[in-house]
Amino acid sequence: MRRDRLMPRYTPLKLTLRALLWGLLGLLALPPLTLFLVLGLGHLQGACGAGSSGGCEMGAAMAALIATISGFGLGAAISLIRDLRRRKV
């Protein structure tokens, strides 16, 4: 028998490291997307722009800060789901 059939393709350490890497990628990608989406929608709605007190921009910054945790969790979950489904096949 070949060795790769006896050894699992992904070890728990490898799964964890890949999940952390994808989590960090999600942590870096989702907050800027959220920031620009909230600002863009605010400008289209007319709530942001000249004459506003800056509340719209602060709301967008708070949404981006909240999206950091979500981005990390989403990236890690996507990685784990992909790796575990690939392992069963």
C-alpha cells in the first residue's frame, strides 16, 4: 500500500494553521469592503457628505471594526468546511 493512503491528508495541526491563515485573510478583506459599502450606501441615501456632522463616517468605521471579528470567523469557517469536505471525498 502506498504511504499516502495510510496517512491522513490533513493533520489537525495543518487544518488549524490553514484555518488561521484563511481567518487572517478574512480579517484583512472584510472590514474595508464593509467600510466602503456603508459609506457608499450612506452617500447614495444622502445621509453622508457635506453638511453632515460625521456620524455617518463614524458609523461606517464602527461597522468595519465589528466586521473584523466576523471576517476572521468567516474565513476560518470557510477553510475548515472546504478542508473537511475535501477529506471525505
